[in-house]
Amino acid sequence: MTTAVPDIQTRNVPPMGGFNLTLLRLESRRLLRNKRTMIFTMIMPVFFYLVFGLTVDNGETSIAHGNVSAFILISMALYGAILATASGGSMVSIERTEGWSRQLRLTPLTPLAYVVVKAITAMLLGLASMLAVYVVGLITGQAEMPLWVWLTTAACVWIGSLMYAAFGLCMGYLLPTENVMQIQAFAIVLFAFAGGLFMPLDQMPGWYQTFAEFTPLWGLNNLVHSALVAEFHISWAINAVAWLAIFLGGAAWGFGRDTKRV
């Protein structure tokens, strides 16, 4: 009597690629227990808002549905959220070093499902960072917006931070563990300056404004402020969606390449 030998080159993929709430809960708890990351991603954007949002000379100047201080608050909340989500995503570099990602590849978990889990957990950290800035803005009272603008901009900041959760995953697969956080933080600062997050682009030369339209933070930066300034352009959404697709695709590709079964 002969016994059939299973084909180790194939595996049955469960529904949703192996995505499940148990894995999501474990990943979320592991990330939120990292006190250093939590403190860094929550204190820095709050500090920037206190420095720039409360001390700017024209902070009370009106802008459509709010004032300049509110504009700065949204900017700092976005900076904190993307810094947090990118940090959460890039923690895969540690998993690569420890061999955890290769172990996951031995399970039915698909690359896309794994990327989704990491993105969601990173966005929980981004939510905490964004809320910290908004709560401080409410307490200090200088940022003025209608309630619907507070809620709309907060939602846009948090949802938009998904782009940088994917960016963090890309960096986690492309860079070595000891360098990923520093390089990633530096890249985000460059994106922030290039995309107009830290300075108004209308004061820059025309060629620079054209260049900014192709950078990874230009579209998202404008979208999160659109409710406040009462303005919207489809080019903002195109830019944001295009970069999100690039980062998500790169993250999925990196996972599949890094954990390929031998």
C-alpha cells in the first residue's frame, strides 16, 4: 500500500488570505507596548504645535472655516500621524532580522494579508499621535474651527496616514535594521518640506511648486486641509492615491521576496 506524499510546493490559502482578528490583536498589543515609540510619536508633534501653533504672530488670522493656528494644528497632527504609522510599519525590519517573517511565510498567510495587518496596527499608533495633537489644540483654545471641521480633518489625517504605514513597510524591507528608523525619519522630513507641510508653497518659486506636485506628501497635505480652507482639487487625490499604490505595492513585493520559500 502506497501513501500519497503531500506537495510541499502548494498550500491551501484560507479566506481573506489568512487575515484574522487574533493576529491583528497580537500585533496591536505588541506595538502599543513599545513605550519609547509611543512617547516619541506622541510628544514630538504636540511639542511642534505648542512651539509653532501658539507662538505664530498671525495665529488668529481667519482662513475660510478657521484660523492659522488651526491650519498649523492639522499640519502637526499629520506629521505626527505619518511619523507614527511609518515607525509602526518599519518594525518589520526587526522581524526580518529575527527570522519571524520567514516563519510567517510557512503559514497560509499571504503577503497582502500580512501587509494589511501591519498597516492597521501602525494606524493605531497614528491614531494615538493624531488625537494627542487635537486634544492639546482643544485645551489651549487658540485653534478655531467648527465642530464638523475638527471631525473631518481628524478623519482625513488618520485615514491618510495609511500611506505612510505602507511607506514604513517598504523601508523595513529595503533597509537594514540598524538604519531604517533614522533614514525613514529623515525622508519624512524631506517629504514634509517638499510637500509644503512645514512651509507655504505659494511663497516658493514656480519651478519648486511644480516639483512639489510630484512628491509623496503634497497631495495628502492638501487633502487634510481641504475642509478648513474650503478648497479641493482632483490632482491632490490623484497624487495621494498614486503614492499609496506605490508604497503598498512595494511593501507586498518586499514581503514576498524577503520570505520566499526555498
